[in-house]
Amino acid sequence: GQNIDQPTEMTATEGAIVQINCTYQTSGFNGLFWYQQHAGEAPTFLSYNVLDGLEEKGRFSSFLSRSKGYSYLLLKELQMKDSASYLCAVTDSNYQLIWGAGTKLIIKP
Amino acid sequence: GAVVSQHPSRVICKSGTSVKIECRSLDFQATTMFWYRQFPKKSLMLMATSNEGSKATYEQGVEKDKFLINHASLTLSTLTVTSAHPEDSSFYICSASEDDRGSSPLHFGNGTRLTVT
């Protein structure tokens, strides 16, 4: 079966750095997405990785290792508004998007 | 950037009535749109894939006669919840991509919160 694992919940302090991990087992791989979703709102796109390595975009970076079936989202200089759920999603060989259950990130002052 | 508009954002209806939700891609053509349902504190659950000019593809366990999907043009897909019941109360979200190969990010509508009384 196809499976994406990410921690259910994480807590971090304002101004700090947090890394949210995502591991996947899918039928093929055609890219990995990270989305941010605030409570009661639709998800918004954060990043896309299809090749191994680190993609940096401002305070957010995303890393991919295809051989390990592993990705992480790194958030630096955390702000209170970063409190949200972070969803990892993988496109499989049939270009179907498989969603993780999301990681709820709680930022404390 | 690409924008997906979803309407209405909130709707309250009585049990037994039908509700139509619209999803429009405003500045790009979307041959494929996706409809999701999300329960509180849960991840997105794909309900169906809407294909322009053809029948929608429903996920296992989703009743196609209850959740009618019409994708009549390259910029509009509609989801109609027929004979709604309180258990249909949920957050419904549509999304679309600028390509069909899954390499472009999904653009989401703002969602519709449906409450069936």
C-alpha cells in the first residue's frame, strides 16, 4: 500500500527553528509537495521537490532524499503565525497525489 | 498567480435539500479539478477527480449519486450534495493544477463549510 508518515504534532518556540519530517512509501515517485494549512482554511502551497537536495525559500526550506523516501520541511525564525498544520503530499507513478495526515505545529512565545 | 475561486464559503441548509458548490479557475484552464472533504483535525480526503467533458472519477466509498460532479468547462467544476443529511456537514475544498502531470502545485479554493440542520 501507499503510505506517508509525518508526526502528528510538534511544539516549538517563537524565534527558533523546527524540522518537520515526512517519510513515504509509494508506487513510484513524481514529486513531493509541502502545504501549510491554517485552521478552517484551505491549504496553501509551500514547496515542491522532485530532485534530491535542499530547496530554500525565505524562512522555509525543504529537503528530499528519494533513495531514503524522506523529506523534511525546515522553518527558521519561527513566528506565531507559523502555527498551522503542515501537509506532506507525494505524486506517485500514476500522478496521483497521496496525502500525509499533516503535522500540527504549535508555536509558543 | 493562479487563483481558484470557490463559492459559497459557508452554507447552511435543511436536511433533505441539495446544495451546489462551484469551483472556478480564474486565470488558467484546468482540465482536471479535485474535490476534497475535510473533517475537523483531519487531513484532506480526496472525494473525486473531476475531468472536463467526461465523468468524474470517484474514490472508493464516495457515493457518486449523492455527490454529483459536473465539469462543464475548462474553468468550472461543480459539486452538488444531494438530499443532504447532517452527517454531510463538513468542509469541502476544491483544487486545480495548471498541468495534468502532477508537477505543478495545486491551487486551492477557500473551501465551503457546509452545515446541514
